[in-house]
Amino acid sequence: MQEPNKVVCGMIMIASFSLLTVNAMAAGAKKPPTDKQLIASAMSAAPAKVAKGSTVVAMEADGKMRTLRQGTNGFTCMPDNPATPGPDPMCMDKNAMEWAHAWIGHKPPTAGKVGFMYMLSGGTDASNTDPYAAKPDAKNNWIKTGPHVMIVGADASFYDMYPKSAKPDTSVPYVMWAGTPYQHLMAPVK
């Protein structure tokens, strides 16, 4: 079980959020959350039965990942990053972690290796068109999403039946990062 956590170290939190988190902590933005608070935040990303058996990892102020709790069900959950504009805890299966690792490494993900992610607390920190946008600007279509799940790594034809708009209606399923190797389905959960 240690290898998947090492994969996480090199992916989502480090590539997307480490600079924001380190800068916020260095600036004394607020007292870092306790492990108990981090675990509760991470567990809010998925249904209780999934969250209960998940591995929970969190980023340290130095940018390194730390396992807060070892899981048993193959899912890994991460707490909200306080440096981002809104809630963003997430929980993903092994295939979704591999997909994310490819995204972070600027490598093509394995086609047809479908992965599943939960973000039941929503997210407000992503460009709908640029997989590598770090902050909102006039051209990158930054969006706010409510509670949702994501399907990643499906064959390109899977995404053809869903809307691919730069400014999507987030109340219905839509494709994020359409036309890139990292396109994925965003499906709202109510």
C-alpha cells in the first residue's frame, strides 16, 4: 500500500496546490489544521462507506505528502486545500490516481483505463479548458462546481455524448478539458 501513496506525492496536490499551500502557510494565513480535521475534510469527499476505508494523505508545509491513515479499499482521499478559492477535498480509486499522475507528469494517460473520483464537497478552483491553469484569468474559463463525481480515462468516444463547452452548465454532466488527453466527465451529484 505504500506505492500508491508515493504516486500521490507526485501528483495532484504537489503539482496543483503545493505552491499555494506553502505560500499560504509561510505567510501565516492561519494555523494548520490538526490531523483529525484533515481526515474529516478528506472523508467529506466521498460517501461514508468509501471514505471510511480510504487511505488519507495530506500535504505538509514543505510540500511533502504524509499518510494520515492507511486504508483498505483502494481509494485515497485528500483534504481541502485552504489556499484554493473553495472546497476541494477529493477521493479517487487506483485508476484515477494513475490518470492524475499522467496529467501531472504531462504524459498521456492510458486510454480505456477508467477511473472514478469523488468531490462531494464541490470544487471552485479549476479551468474548464486549461489542464494546467494555476489561477483564474480572462481566457481560461475558471469554473465553480457543486458536489460531483468524475469519470477519467475513458476512450475518447465516451465523451462525445456529453456537452463540451468552455463555459458549461455545471448542473448537468459535461466534459472538462475537452480535446486534451485529460478530458474527463464531470457529473453533478445532488
